Amino acid sequence: MTDVPPGGAEQIEEAVETEPRSFASLLRTLDIDSRLLGMIAALLVIWIGIHIMSGGTFLTPRNLWNLSVQTAAVAVMATGMVLIIVTRNIDLSVGSMLAVIGMAMALLQAEILPDIIGFGHPLMWVIAVAAGIILGAFIGGFQGFIVAYVGVPSFIVTLGGLLVWRGVAWWMASGRTIAPMDETYQLLGGGARGNIGGGWSWIVGILASIGIIWMMINRRRTRLNFGFNVRPVWADALIGAISVGVVLGGIAYLNRYYLPELLARARFEDAGQVYPEGGVNISQGLAVPVLIAIGVTLAMTFISTRVSFGRYVFAIGGNPEAAELGGIKTRWTIVKTFALMGVLVAIGAAIQTARLNAAVSGLGQLTELYVIAAAVIGGTSLAGGVGTIPGAVLGALVMQSLQSGMVLLGVDAPLQDIVVGVVLVIAVAIDSFYRKRSV
């Protein structure tokens, strides 16, 4: 055994303390997922790159406001796809389901309910949305039953659903475009009236900031109570400050998107007020579909992390046999997962049809590609057992940013499909890389 010279131990400790920290060790100290950080970095690169190539038009308040609205429906459905993939299944039918559910809600508003309760009835949109959610849960649960109890692979079941429900959507209206939608229902899609204004947006931002701080404090207290490691106080303070800054900064930037003058003038006239001669800036604020997406994200995060159903889903994805032996009703859980996916597709269909103020049989084409890609890019492993809801939402934003940016740059549609396909393959390759490293 080698003797340590006098003062040698102290010198070694000082050398360790003064050794510069690596970036990986800093991430471990901050308890930050490197994949999540990588997605954020990729998103910033995409935004800055497209902004430069578009001549400074991408990162404008108007374009980012539109981007948030365009992302909402895919983000809502991606949160459900996370749980589907976590259970080692897949749902290829979400685009066709969106079409048939959207068509059903449109027919109710445009042709069926007006003869029963009259067009413009205040409950029109409530009945339509409720019917869509019930239909979505039924279709999703039916497909989940075939997967779980009949034993047909989900790939085959939902591939058949992709064809069947697309055909049903066309058959329901014989290829016609069904319009218009109820006026209140249209608010679900955003637009000039489907927003909450600048003042309420600030209130939402402040409440969100308070919620972030409360969750961080509660998380730290819980981990301390159970004896788990916690981040240094400075790390929590830094992450909290950055999170709150991003939320409030985003609200401030989006509030710079004002109503066009004609719409602002009409709003003054409807209120019986005189429009100022010099004009006035009226912030549109957050759009209603964005608020819906935020609400769904919070609810799905709670379900996946705080409810026994969510824990069962991840247990099944981690080891189905062990979950079965542990007393989990694996088949019934899978049915509920597909039914929940159907409910989220119905919410997405409401957003899409409200935004278009119409339903067409071609609604939702290739949506399944974007939803699956959003989940995978967000860190959901196709091998099952791993996935996060916020990651899927961020993945949806990445996918929609690419599509919106390519449209802004005038990229041809075939090339857009090529880019999306390449991004999906790269995302799966990254997932495989991370799984090999974790073995």
C-alpha cells in the first residue's frame, strides 16, 4: 500500500474541487434531461435558420401566434400517442379518426341539430363536442379491444382503421364539404375572435409562473421528505428564473400581435364606441386552441405521473409479463389507453374543424405521421416504457415549425414530405442510440 505524504489528502481534495466541471456533470447537477435540452437547442436552430432564410419573417409575433395555433391540434393528439407507444403499441388511424369525428360534429351542427333545436342554439357546440368525444372514445376503445382481447397487433388494427374510417368519413357526406359551424364552436379554432386578449393572457402567464414556482418548491419538499437527492438551491433558482422568464417573455412577445385595423374598428362599433382617429393597438393574446393544448398537456401529465392508470401504462411498457403478474389488468388498461387516444383525437378534430369552419373528407391526411413523429422526437421510445408528455408537445412544435417554415420558404410539398420523413428516421436513430447507451 502506497503511503500518502503529509498534506497529500488535502491536496487531492483541493485538486478535485478545483477541477473544471464537464457539461455532462453540470446537467446532472441541474437534473436536466439531455434529450430535452437537445430538442430545445434543435428548435432554436430551426427557428433562427428559417428566420434568416425567410428574410426576417418567421420569428415575428404574427407568425409565432399562427404557429402556436397550428401546433395545438397535433400537440393534443401527441400526448395520447405517448401512452399508446409506451405500451408498445401504435395508432396509425388517428388522421382518419380525426376526419370521421370532425365530419360527425360538422353534420350535427350544419344539418341535424338545426332541425331539432334550431341553428344558433347556445347548446349547439356543447352537444357537438360531447358527441364527438363519445364517438372518439368508442372508436378508440373498439380498436383497443381488438388489440387487447382478440390479440391482433395494433399495427394491423389501426392500419385497417386508417382505411376504414377514411372511407366512412367520405361516405358520411358523400365527399361534400360540410359548413358552416356554430359561431361559438368556431372560437375553438382561434382566429380573430378565438383569443382571450392581452390582459387575460398576462393573467394566464402570471398564474403559470406561480404554478411553476409552486411545483418546484413542492417537488423539492417531497424529495427531501423521502430522503432523495435534490438540486442545489442555486440550480433550482436558476431553472425557476429561466422558466418564468420564458413564460412571461413569450406572453409579452405574442401580445405584440395586434388585431388588424378593420377588425379593431368593427370591435369598437359592436361595443357602440367611437374608433380613435389615430388607431389603437388591441393585442390578440393567447388563442383558445393554445389554451386547450396547455390544459390537455397539464391533465395528461397529471394522469401519466400521478394517477395509477398512468403508472400501469408505464409498467406494461417496461415489462408486460411482470405487470400482469403484479396484478395489473393489462388488457383493460390497453383498451382504456386507446379510448383516451380517441377522446384526444376528438378534441383535435374540434380544433381543426372550428379553425376551418368546415369539415371535408380529406381532413387529417398524414396527421398520423406528424403525431407519431412528435411523440418520438419528444423522447418516446418505440421499444416502450419510456416517454414524456411535455417532450411530445415540444416534438409537435418542432414538427410544425419545420412544416410552417418550409411553407414560408416556398418549399414544394414533395420536398416537405421528404424532410419530415428524414427527421422521423433521425429521431428513431437517436432513440436507438440512447437505449444502447443505457444498457
